[in-house]
Amino acid sequence: MGIPGGKKTKTGYSTAADVLEKLSEEYPFVKDILEYRGLTKLKSTYADGLMNFVAEDKRIHTTFKQTITATGRLSSTDPNLQNIPMRTELGRRIRKVFVPKEGCVFVDADYSQIELRVLAHMSGDERLIDAYRQDKDIHRITASQVFHVPFDEVTPLQRRNAKAVNFGIVYGISSFGLSQDLSISRKEAQEYIAKYFETYPGIKEFLDKLVSNAREKGYSTTMYNRRRPVPELKNSNFMQRQFGERIAMNSPIQGTAADIIKIAMINVYRALKDNNLKSKLILQVHDELLIEAYEEEADKVKEILLDCMMNAASLKVSLEVDMHTGADWYEAK
């Protein structure tokens, strides 16, 4: 059909999702291919895949591993219940198949922007701390400060761009990575990052310090002094060294968030026990905890979840929690 090719592979032109997405604007039928791929993945991985894990008690029991991820997060296998899709409405509807036992409801609580809040605390950047203390939309505040426009005049596009930079900074994003995410030129992406660091100078200083400390010691540490070795920083390969820099920036932040949710889990478990409740903590998905709560205990469970999660760590900004209750996981999320 004479469609321009993107990246080349051994067997011809690449048909990876990122390549097809760029073509889909000009060639609408490419959207159908992407949609078909999405549907077959949902069917094979989740609709069919999950059926293979239903145990004799008609429930699915995942296995949590403590020592697999480098960042310290728990991982879930056979099946992985941490990757149930969230990005599309159809994917989210997979959560409807997860229901509590009779007489119970699901209470779901997840941290709001925990990694950004950890970054504000660990960097000590007064402007970001103040932005959180104002208790307004953090991405809108960032857009207002970075693009020098009044808070109420921030456009949806400016907010989206600020959000991408906010979260990208946590992962040590490069101008190339940001330009890909926002479909803008590398020059523009570089300008966004530079403006961000001008707005929050304490963050730039903090991230640079994380990299130099990790280079010197050979490892980075979380707020709770859990270590992650970063040998890549001494690698002779430039790409590997850059990867090491991103690890050195991200690990203390993501690792601290992982430590905090584990502390919250232990405290929730103990509080349920101390209050002689039958309700159980049944799932952890990174920043989210799911409890199967007996209907008559639901109010107490919410109280416990909120208290244990908000007080799991004492930061310069408050830990905020979004909480929902439902008859299935979809409703509770």
C-alpha cells in the first residue's frame, strides 16, 4: 500500500505498537489493527489466562515475591494480579470478574502521587512542598509556574505536559523520552525540563547529588537505608552509564514509596488483628491495597486503612489516600 516504514527489524519493517500509533493518524485502518491486538491480548492473557488459575475453592491465589524487583516493590506471579489493565475502559472491565465472598465488599485504597510526594520530601524543595501544602491540583500548579501563566488560565495541554514532566522527572526522563511521550521535538522537551528545574531548583540539586553519591559509593539508598547497587555508573559503555544515572535518581524515590506501602501493609494487618476483625488484606498493587471486608466491618476497615496508610511515614507533605468501596474490584477502584 506504499505506507512509509518506521524502524527496521531482521525480518522487515517493525510493526511495534509505537510505530503503528504514529501511522494510525494518517491510515485509519491501522487503528483497527491496534484495537484487534488489544482485544486478543485481553482475551488470551486475562479472559482465558485467569481461568487456568482458578483453584478448587473457586478463587485465584497469586504468589507474592519479595526479592525479585530491584526497586523493592512486591511482585506477583501465577497469575500476575498487578498488571490487570487500567488504561482502557475495556481493560478495566476485567476487574468486574474479581468479586468478594458472600457477605463482603471490597475496600480499595491507593496513595495519591506517592512518588512525587516522596520527591518533595527527600529533595526538600520548598516550592514543590508549598505546592502540595496548597492542596490544589499539583500538575496545574506546576504548569502555571513552568509556563508562567496564572493558575486559572492553564490549558488542558499545558497541564498534560506538566504532568508528563512531573512524573518523568521521578524516572530520570531524558529529553528524548519526553519528546516521545508528548510527540514534540527534542528541543522543546529539553526546554520543558530546563524550565522545570528552574522552577524547582532543589530537585535538580537533589537528583545530581543522588547520582554523585551512588557513583562514589556504588549504591543508592532509600529513606529507610535500603540499598540498591548501581554498578552501571562505572561501566565503560555510555548508554549503560546513562541507565545507571536514571537508576540512581529513581531508586531512592520509588524504593522509598515501596518501603512506605510495606510499612502500611504491616500496620493494616496488625490493626485488623488487634480489632478482632475477620476482614482480610488480600491484594497489593504497588501503591494500592485491597481488603475483603465483611459488610458489618466495612466502616471500621476504612478507618483503619486511612489511618495506617496516611501515618505510615512522616513526610514534609501529607500522604493522601483515595478510597472506594464496591461489590467488585472494578466498582471499588
